[in-house]
Amino acid sequence: MKQLTHTTHSISPSPICNFCKCPTENELEEIMAKAKAKGLPYYLVEDAGRTQIAAGSRTVLGLGPAPVSEFEGLSDHLKLM
């Protein structure tokens, strides 16, 4: 898994953040594998288990930054929240 670090360059003039709902953890893993294969930055969040969600549950997958075209066929099928 790639570790994200601070970057000094920007893809767009302002950050864009979209939240989508992924129906299953398996699909989340598939999207992560596709992002990795494309060389896109990503970060998978695993819950600490301090609330009602079990520790180690994969709850969020961060993708990018990257040009919008890089997400075609990757996450564009997911519905925005």
C-alpha cells in the first residue's frame, strides 16, 4: 500500500472531494486494486474500533489526486452520498 505524503504541486486550482457509497468491502478492494494498477495514489482507512464499527473494518478508500479522466471506469459508477 502506498503511503501518502504532502505534495507541493496541485492537479486543480481547488481541491475536489466527493464521497461515494460502495456497496461491499469486496468492491472497495477491487477499486483499490485498479487504482494501484493505474499508479494512482490511494489510502485505505481501517477503523480503530472505538465505536460501533469493528476494529480493522475497511471503511474509507481515498483516491487521488489525479485528473478526472483517471477515475473513468474506476469509481464513476458509484453513487454520490
